[in-house]
Amino acid sequence: MITKDNIQKVLLELKFISNHGVYTRHFGSADEGFDLEYNFNVGEFIYPDGVQADRNTTQDEHQNESFVVFGCVAQLFERGYLPQHIKLEGRNYAGTDKGYCDILVSDNNGEPYLIIECKTANIDKKEDQFRKHWARTMRDGDQLFRYFNTYRKAQYLCMYAADCPEYRKKGDIIYRLEINYHIISLVDNEEYLQTDNKLHSFQEMREQQGGSEDFFNVWKQTYKQDFTTRGLFEEGIDAFNIGKKSYGVNDLKTIDEYSLDKKYNEFALILRKHTISSHENAFDKLVNLFLAKIIDERYHSNELQLLWKGAAYDDYFSLQDRLINLYKRGMKEFFDDEVASVENAEIENAFKFLTSKADEARDTIKRYFRKLKYFNNNPFAFLDVHNEQLFYKNAVILKDTISMLQDIYLTKNTDNQFLGDLFEGFLNRGVHQSEGQFFTPIPIVRFLVSSLPLRQILEGGEIPKVIDYACGAGHFLTEYARQIKPIVEELAHLENIYDKRAKEERLISVLREYYEQIVGIEKDYRLSKVSQVAAFMYGMDGIHIHYGDGLQEMSGIQDHTFSVLVANPPYSVSGFLETLPEEDRERYTLNNYISNIEKNNSIETFFIERAAQLLKSGGVAAIVLPASVLSGTGLYMYTREILLKNFDVVGIW
């Protein structure tokens, strides 16, 4: 919560200048601008001439909310609003409620444009004034809609909060200004309204002189209580242009240690709020969104598509179209996999045949509908969507999740451990192992990779090819990439490059050459996507994951070409040989010792022989195996022969 105890730190972060306890910020030109001032010594808020007030309650420093109002006004001035646009404590004359809205912003004609209600916040606690009043707003409209009764021409309602929580970093206390706000648009989306003539509009309520309850019902029923969490105070948004900014990658933020828990909590709140019990399915959809976001940042860096623009400028159908197109491109690019979807332009082209080629138009449209009916599994369905009502319910969940992700920078070329940790946290909460799967604990992953002679391998004169043929979530691959980074940097001799940016770009280029030689194979389709996304989340663009069976021959995977193999393959999987084509089975000498492929479950033994096939002479392997490999009889005995014939055993742990 912002109080007099921390207001000085907040004002400095808001670019105020301190002079013996008086904090001042100048806005506008040097000659014609104006000052906003707070005198800490006497506890006085000094607003510039032109700012009006129907009463002075929010200028009393004994109310912590006054500090929030002062900071909000500073941010409005920064965006280009002028003193004459601002009224503090605008009085509500409608009905029996004689309250006062904290900030009323009027346009250049003096007409109400924006109503802001400011609240104290404590982001470390579940219950604070912002959360409490926003819950009331969602329930019945609360203060914002009541104040709107007086200022009917307002186009936007905003609930705003600011906090200055303290964090500890290496023993030091650090304060961070946290701004949180929700904007409700009362501007109609005409294109969306045309999709259903039963929908009521805000314009209709204005013409009928409806009350606050009527406007609240339009927001609730027509616009599904839509709100946005940005579009007012961000860099590049001018006065009276709420929500109209296009966002690029330069507007995104890299995740840091302070944001981790916040994102986890946001996602957990979304799941609870919408009663989503299948966390595993939710994580799958989150991975699909991450994949779409990677493509978005890569190909739409100046005008991002994976974001919710607000009900005035967006709709759920357009949002889903954008997501599907991004996901479709990602699946093709990373997995060479086609995603069935029909774009609006394709349907428009089909109707061109109607006048002269009716049969051709019919067949084309039937083909598109066949795609939609039989070939499409919505990759963003948090719920089982099978009717219009569930589509809209899922769309709200999707919008909330996108709002959580849209400000994160995924593909910035840095080794962002916190971004990787964020993904790891979602992974641990959302994936359950099945038969034969065992996600190796991170300490064991790090131990096994560090046991490899990495420096010796990297100094060998050529970039080593590395493989994990049962990569699961990709932990071994990303850990290998993490551990070689300082060695590669040293071998690249970057000390002669003095320009910091040029040095960073050169390192990224060199590292990518090494990352491109790292490959994984994963038979679980879902986990293959997880591991590919994980590589990007750790800043390791170039690592490639193949979806397939690590025991089969595969395009791009050649025998006797890999310098390093590190893996934790599955074990004790019944009937695995039945799923392996005969031509692949015959490539293994172990196949000669099996009489019943239906009953054999010793899949780990075949992975050992597969390692011998993949590694080049002098290659090294670190593999997690069950103890039965060393002590078992029958097939295990022949497996030990393969081990002793093809490998020098350096260590057993």
C-alpha cells in the first residue's frame, strides 16, 4: 500500500525531482508547461491551475487513497492530458447516491470522457480495496456505474490502483511501483453488434435514456463484462486515444523474479474463477498459446496479433482467427504439421462461383465444412466446446489467459532463466507422467550433464551434434545448452569486440550455431510441443524437436553422427515392439533374442542399442537406466554384451 512512509520512493519512480522534501515534476514545454508538486514536509498536494475539484477529500494526506489519486493524475499528465481536462472528486447528482468520483476526465469540449475510481492496493494480500471493489463492479456495477449515471457521455470507466511492495534481493530491500488498472469501454463495436440483431448496444441505452443498470446489463450481456488491463497509461498512448495503440515487441517486458509468482497466481485465479478442474488440459492450451506467441513475436514484431484489443475494437471470433493462424504457422514451421482451418478469405472466394458455377461452389463449401466438422480440434479450448454458449464461455477464459501473457517478451535473445522458470512452474503444475515416463529431477539432470567432458568435446574442432532420443519436456537439452554457453563464449574470443551490442549479437549468432546441432525426439505429441516451446523460453532458439519414436529411423537423424547422447528413456512399457514397424525391429540385434513381442516390455534395452547406433566413434553418452540392466537375465545379458562391446563404461551412479 502507498503511504507517507513510501510515497517519496513512488514519486522518484514517477520521475519527480526532490528538493529538500518538495517533490516536483514539470509537464509540457519549459515556457508554457505546468508543475505538479507534493510537499512532504507539510503534507500538501499542489495541483496546477486549471484542475478543478468539487471537494478536497483526496487532497488530504491522511487518506492513503490521496497518494494513489496524485500518482494517477501524474500519469494522466504524462500521457498528454492537461489540467483543464481534470476534475477531482466529481460530484454524483443522480439518484440517492451522493458520492464523488475520484477523477473525472473531460474532453476538449468539456464533455465527460473518462471516469476513474482510485483504490489502495496490497498485491501481497488476497483481500484489498482494488480486488474487493472490482468484484463488486463485476457483480452489480458498484461505484463506477453509479457515477456514470451523472456523467452519461463518458466513454470509459476505469478502476485504478497502485502499490509499492517491498522485495528482498540478496539481503537488500527493494521497492517496486506496481500499477494495476481495469478499463471498461462504453464504446460500441458495430461490427460485432451486426453478428446478432438481438444484442443491445450502449447507443441504444443512450437514446432510451437508460439508467446505470441498463448500461451495466449491456456490458454484462452483450460484451460479456469485457475489460482491458492496458491502453491508457502506457508509452506511446496519447490523450483521448484509449485502447487505440498498436503494440510491438518493444512494448513487451522480460519476465523477472518479481513477476514469477504473480503470473502463477494469475493463472491459478483464472482456473479457479472459471472452475477449470483439468489443469493438464489447461497447460496444454497454455503451451499452444506460447507457441502462437513465439510466432507472433517473430513475424509481427511491429504489430502483435496475440492480444486482446478490447470490446470496442475486437471480438472473440477475430481473436480466435488470429490465434489459429499463428498456431497453424507455428505447427508447420516447428513440426512440419498441417493444422486444418478455414480462413474467411477462402469462404469469400468460394462464393465467387455461385452465379456461374453453382456445383463448384457447393463442392468447395462442403469441403471447407468437412474440414471444420472432422479435422479440427480447437487448440485453444479450455472447455469442451460444442455449442455457442460454451464458445463464449471458453472465449472469456481465453481472453483472460491472453491478458496474462500478452505483455511478456518470449523471444528476446537472452538466456532468461526467469522465463524458463516460469514455464517450468507451469509445467510442474500441469503435466502428469504416464506409463514408462519419469521426468528426471533437475538436480540429477544437471549432475549428468556436468559429468560429460563438455570442454574437451567443444574444443574438438567441430560443433558437436547432440541428441536426446526420449526428450520428454526437454530438460537434458536445455541444461546442455545452458552449460556450454560460457565455454562457447570463451572459445569465440569475443574479448576483442568492444561494442557491447555487437558483442552480444555475435555471441547470439555463435550460440545459435551450436543450438542448431541439438535435437530431441519425443513420441508424446503433447510433450514434443512442450520441449520445443521450452527451448524458446530459455532463449535457446535453434534446438529442434522431432515428434516421433526414438527407436525408429527418422528423416534428419543419421546413425553414427552424434557426439553426445544424454537421455532418460522409458522403461517397462508393455507391447512396445508391437508399435515398432518390422523393418525397424530388424535393425536391432536384440530382436533376435525375443520370442514373443507382445509380452516383452524391456524397452530400455532397445534404447541402449539405439545409443550405440547413433553415436559416432569417440562419442559419449549419459543415460538413466533401471538397475535391472546390470543384474537381469535373458535379454538384459545380451544388452550388457552390447554395452561392453560398444562403450567404455566411465562411471555408474
